[in-house]
Amino acid sequence: MTGTKQYPIPVQLEPFITSNTLIVRSPGRINLIGEHTDYNNGFVLPAAIDKAVYVTIEKNDEEIIFLHSVDFNESVEIKIADIKPVPGHWSTYILGVVDQLIKREHPVLGFKLSIYGDVPLGAGLSSSAAVECAAAFALNELFAFGIERIELAKIAQLAEHEFAGVKCGIMDQFASLFGKKDNVIRLDCRSLAYEYFPLKLDGYKIVLLDSQVKHSLASTEYNVRRSQCESGVAEIKKRYPHVESLRDVSLSMIEECINQDTIIYHRCRYVVEENIRVQEGCIDLLNGNLTAFGEKMFATHIGLSEQYGVSCKELDFLVEAVKNMPAVVGARMMGGGFGGCTINIVEINGVDTLIQSVTEKYHHESGKELKAYVVQIEDGTSLIS
Ligand code: ADP
Ligand code: MG
């Protein structure tokens, strides 16, 4: 696999390191643009960040898995033959990976794994994917299975499906494993073909503003959106039989086939427009035109809020609050919607003022404490020393 990378080993894991220990870092992720496009076979533009999960791992001579979480201050011990999902428990993400490896007939033997991370949990930065990818990468190295990175991503995704019970797409695991410093990844969710584009942030920072809300609508509305997209595809397929997903659809096909007075029209139009924004946004990045890229982020937010209907008043407030600040190049809600973070590209000199002023306004408006994370784009999963 790739070589060892120079990232500092967290002091929290030092007590678990012996001469035989491997240490793996696997990052959380952001998505610059391309929201709700993944399950429509379209494009996304994620990147790995400088918040990560770290594991130490070594073999033992028993058929037993020893897990220790520094953050939860808890240990788990289980025979390999006995592993099963433990819904809601941190160990399930690691055991889910072991389960997938065994299902693929990779001979996992006894091991001891300790885990620590600084990816905020449940904030939309995919800490769960970081855990799965760290575990998959570490086990692959420890037992020299020789599994390719793309297979590790699929193993991690299936662990999330089958043990955590979350039917996610592959973006989060892909971004954690394939991240590259100072680059975003344009991932084609149909073919899994990918390409890196440089995100030159000289003089700018990526700021995440965490609304601290998660409305319970999220999972039901997610399923409704999926079926609305399918209805649109079924309608268009009547005239264009080759169409399999909204990825194969153009704006003119929507105009021709779907009644503009229907909600399906707005849902489908958003997805097709968003795929175009990802493609054009990549050209902006190649041209070093951060201003044009930022405008697309604002346009995405409007689309998610008004056409796709997955924003909420808190996210709209956070985007509205920064929209006219001269230091802000682009801002939008990030992730599935109904809560979580907004992602903002902000001039370095304006970052502190922005955080302070939005925190105050948000508190005044909602009574909630905003959390802000300033992140940078880093490499994906690797051994570290
Ligand atoms: P996210 O959006 O961050 O992926 P999830 O609810 O999908 O939110 O996953 C969060 C869960 O992942 C945590 O509740 C915990 O079980 C696990 N997890 C994340 N980070 C760590 C960590 N550093 N150590 C142990 N478990 C972790
Ligand atoms: Mg998750």
C-alpha cells in the first residue's frame, strides 16, 4: 500500500504503543459541492480533513479481539467467532469491518486495537466512516491481506450498512481513504471513477458552522426524496428509455417530460442542476477562480432549500447571516439536511470576526450555542509514525 505519512501520533494513544504496534490515521470529510447527487448516480466533491480517527493495532496469539476506546474510556473483549452488531455502540463500526473481512474469507486472527479521535461525533463530518476506514486499513496492514483501497472503502461501507444499520452511499468512506492534501476529489458515484482537483486556499479557510440541531424529519424525508427522484426518472423513461437515473437526464428532458407545477419537477431539476454545478465548479478550481466556485456553493444552498426542500430554518439562518460579509466567498448547508453544519469559504482575516458575530446572532435567534470548526484539507487514510 502507500507509505507511512508524517502525521503526529496523538498523546492519548501513547500508552498503547509497543515495538510491534502499527498506527493508522483515517480522517473525517467535508463535501464542497454535490449534495443529494450520490444516490442519483451523480457527482460529489468531498475532501479529507485534519480531524481524524487514530488506531493502534497489534496481533495477539488468541482468537480474541480486544478493543479499547480512549474517548469512551471503555474496553470490549470478544471471541472472533462471537462477533455481532451492537447497535449504537462504538465497537460495532470496528466489528462490522471484521465481519466483512471474514465474509470475504480474509483470515482475521486475534488482535488488540485502541482508538482515539478528534472528528466531532454526529456533526456531519463522518466520524463513523473514519472509524471503519481506520479499522479496515489497520487490519489489512496487520495481516497483510493485500486488499486494494477501493475494496477497503466498500468493506467499510458495508460495515456501516450491516452492523451500524445505516444505508449510506460510498462517498464518506471513499473520501476518508482517498483524500489528498489540498485537493478535492470529484467522485463519479456511478462508476466510482475519480479525479483530484486542487483547492488552492491561499489566504482562505474552510469554516464549518455547526447548527447543533438534527431534526427528526431527516431520515423519513431522505426516503421521500429518493422516491421522488425515482418517480421523475420513471416519467422521463417513458420518452427516453435509456435513462436509468437522474445522472442520464438533461434540463431539457425535464422541461419536456415533467409538469412544472409538480413537486417532482423541482426535485429533479435541483439534482440535474447540482450535477452541472459540480462539473463547472471543478473547472473553476482548475482556473483558480474561487469566487466563481463560491457562487456555486450559494446556488447549491438555494437549490437545497427552495427546490429540494431539505434545509431548515437554522441552516438558512446561518447561510443568510454570512451571505453579505465581504470575507465570505461561498456558503451552503452540508450533508443530508435538516441540521448539521454549513460549510463556508472565508478570507483568513475575516474568520474570527465571522465566528464571533454569527455565534452571537445565532444564540440570539435560536438560543443555541453555535460550534465552529476551522478545517484544512489533508491526506486520506495511512500508517503514521
Ligand atoms: P457521524 O456523522 O459523525 O458519522 P454517526 O452517528 O454516524 O455520526 O457516527 C458516530 C459514532 O461513531 C459515535 O457515536 C461512535 O460510536 C463512533 N465513533 C466516532 N468517533 C469515534 C471515536 N473517536 N472512538 C470511538 N468511536 C467513535
Ligand atoms: Mg456516520
